[in-house]
Amino acid sequence: MQPDSVLAGVLLPDTIFAQEWMWYLGAFVAFNTIVFVGLSIGKFVPWPPQPSKTTLDEWRNRTARNRTHDDEGD
């Protein structure tokens, strides 16, 4: 079989691919594919370690002390 003898619309008629809603569907599928490829790649990226509760408490205490010192100077 020659490659040029294969019809473009094997599953669906050729006229469906020329309709406007098919272009919107194709754009949606392309956008969706890009989003999911990005999400899949993001699963492999090593994220920075999350701070522990002790580190967060120390940060809150330090900022609270700085706020108290700033208020006393006014």
C-alpha cells in the first residue's frame, strides 16, 4: 500500500476535522497535555526540605522579640 493512498479520515470523516469546534477541542487537549507534562516533571524535581516545627517556633519568637524592641523605641 502506498503512503499517499491512505485516507486522512480513517476513523472519522474528513469534514469533522475542518469544523471550528474540533480546533477548540484540539487546543484544549494541547493545553491539557502541556499542563500534565509540567506536573509530571514537577514530581521528579527535588523540593527543598520543609522547616521543622522547632525552626518555625524559633522564627516566630525572633520576629516577636524584634517587634517588641521596635515598639519600645517609639
